[in-house]
Amino acid sequence: MPNFAEGRLRAFRRLLKRTPVYGVYKALGHHPDYWYWILRGRPARSPHLLMVAAMKGRFDQIYSIEYVAELANRPRKKFARYPHIRIFCGDSRVVMPEVLALLKNPALFWLDAGYYGWVGKQGDEQRLSAELEMILSHPYPHIILLDDARGLTGQNGIPSVADVKSYVESKFPQRQVDVQFDILRITRRT
């Protein structure tokens, strides 16, 4: 008889097959650390860098910003042979301008709402708004995906989904915000 975690994983797979990110899921399925992280609730390695591995053949350029040095150093070595992949380390408020300066076309940004306290420290409440401000003020109409939208609780200094939506749509009226499958999406208003 399957245990509770296996049942949840099967249900998750069935749901994911109906989403536009199923290809990402399939690519990540080959990375056992990702499933360890899902089942245990903590990363053995950065799940964001697993996404880099999964997408390395699908994008012309991939830039990843890791806040924790230990989670950035190993992938820097791993992806060193791929000239189109660059791993940055540091606070995104410092590193993001460097990344934006490299862009010559619209880009897809995948941000993580789970960093509010993710590394075992109190998260910086201004980091998300700073990231959004920089990306949305950039000359190109970038698309932003923010995973772990359920982490936007509106409690303990963390903004709610409604707060983020209100901020983005009032400050950047040409943008719209919606949430599907625990991913907040910021796109051009249609």
C-alpha cells in the first residue's frame, strides 16, 4: 500500500500533466535531489539550479542568482562548460542590475516567493518589491513568474498576492497579474 507522500506525489503528477509547465516537470524528474526536496521539505541543492539544468537546452541565455554562496559555487563549476549559462551569487538587489544590463531582448524571469525566511533567516521584506521594480522598469516587456505564491500570506511583513497585484497593476498599468498553479504571473496587459 503506498504511503501518504507517494499518494500526494501521484496526485501532483496528474495535476501537473494538465499545466503548461509539464515539460519542466518532466525534465526535473530526472533530478533525484528535486524529489528529495519535495518529500523532505528542504533542499539538498538549490531547486532553482535544478531548473537551470532542466532548461539548459531550451533557452539561448540562462542567468541564475543564488543568494547563498554554498548553493551557487557547485553549479558554477557544473555549468562552466555551457557558455550561455551564468550563475550569479549575492543579494538580487545588487546583482539584478548586472543581469538586466546583459539583456538585449525581453526575457522570462522566474522568481522565488519562498525566500521569505527560506535560508533559516528572517527574509528581507523589501527584496521582492525591489526585484519587481527593477525588472518592470527595464525597457523590455519581460514576463515574470513567481513560484510559491502560497508563500505570499500577508502576514509577518510578507506581502499578500493581493498586495503584489495591487502594487504591480497600479505602478505599471500596462501589466497584469494573475495566479495559476501556485505561480504568480506578471505579463503585458491584454
